[in-house]
Amino acid sequence: MTNFQRIVSTATAILAVSSTLVLAQAGVKPPAPKPAATPAAKPSKVVLPAAVEAAFKKAYPNATIKNVMKEKLKGKDVYEVESIDSGKPRDITYYPDGVIAVLEDTITAAEVPAAVIAAIKKDHPKATVTRYEKVIEDGVTKYEISLKGGKTGSAEYLPDGKPVK
């Protein structure tokens, strides 16, 4: 360290101590020191297996991938692809061989079966629907409904309007 750097360091320390003393005499609490900035952890880049990428591109050629995550589903590795297609969000979870495990598609009210709409109105008369999703998992289709102002924040129904337990 050069003499100049030592002088600047000493002067900075003296100013910090003296300003703390002046504030203390005036009855003012000095501001808490800011914690040192730590670099943000960079998310790991998940690489899709070739079979998953090919299956996604074939099924949704105009979709844009927003995020990819590697997860576990029933003890097996899966890849969740969050995407946007024609302005609509869609999440697809694939097994490494490109087979779809779960498909979550945001839909409009017009795409929801009438039996589901009737069940929502009956079960949640005061709620407002904020989002409809069609979910296909293990060959079973259900509708996930996000609600606001009701007794719950969400509800799930089978296509015939029966609630999912």
C-alpha cells in the first residue's frame, strides 16, 4: 500500500468515527452499514436432451422457450419446458425420451367444458376466475382454475365437472 493510500484510508476511518460521534451527540442513530454486495448466483443452464428438444419443436414449431428446468417426477428425471405460443403460456414436462409426462396449457373460458363452468359457478359463486389451465397428466385431463375472492385460491375439476380430490 502506498503512502497516499494509507493517508486516504486513515482519513476515511477518522471521518467515519467523527461523524458517528457527532450523530450520537445529537441523539441521532447512525445509519446501519450496508452489507457487502455478494454476486448473485447464476442459474445453471439446463440442456434439453435431443429427444425432448425434437419433440417440443415438432409439436410447437412457433413456440418460444422461456425457461427449462430439470426436475423429478415420481422418482424419474423430467424436463419442464416453460414456453409462450401465440401469446399463450404453456408448460410441458417431458421424460428424457421425449414423451410428455404433463401438459399444462393456459386456455380461455370458451375452451372450458360447460360442466366445469357450471361447477365453478356452483362451488365458488363469489369468486372471480383469473386463469384457466387444461392439464393432462398420465392420460387424465383436468382443469385447474385460479380464483380470486372466493373461499379458496384455486380449484380442480374433471371434464364432467366433478371436483378433483
